[in-house]
Amino acid sequence: MIPKMSAHAGQAVALAPEPPSPNGTPLYKPISSVWEGGDGELIEAMLNFYPTIRPTPILDATYNAGRFWKGSKRQVTSMDIDSQYDPDIVGDNRDMQGV
């Protein structure tokens, strides 16, 4: 399901569906399109907001130094073509093959 978008104070805000809750309080809070926290905080907010299936574990096939995941508590398997970053998997994400 694609979230609805709304203009709010000059920002686009994703509006999630508001399923019924026991006390009438919406179960979802909108995520602003302007983020002032770290990358890890943003990915946590997005992964808590959007997926209906818990994303565990995660393969980041463009891991590099892992900057995107700093501050995240997710189980991330790192993959990068450059071994200097000490990824879990050294490989080219353009040539990934299933088992």
C-alpha cells in the first residue's frame, strides 16, 4: 500500500492508514520528509512505519563504512565490493546470485 501524502507547513508528510485502536488514538505517526536526526534514526523510523513484515535480518549490499546503520539496532549483514571496509561479504552487488 502506498502511503498518502499531505502538504504540511511547506513539507510533504507521509500519512499512514489509521487503523482502529482500542482507545481511539491513531496507531501511526507521520514521518516528516525533512529529517534532522541521524541516518540510523531515520531508517529505524521508516522500518517501524512502513513494513508489514518485520525486516530481520537485513542485507545491505552497498554497505561501505556502514554510516547508514549507525545508531540502528537492526541485524545487518554487510556486503561491499571494497574489502577495506571489512564487510561480512566481499562481492559485487551487480552480480548477486541466489542459492
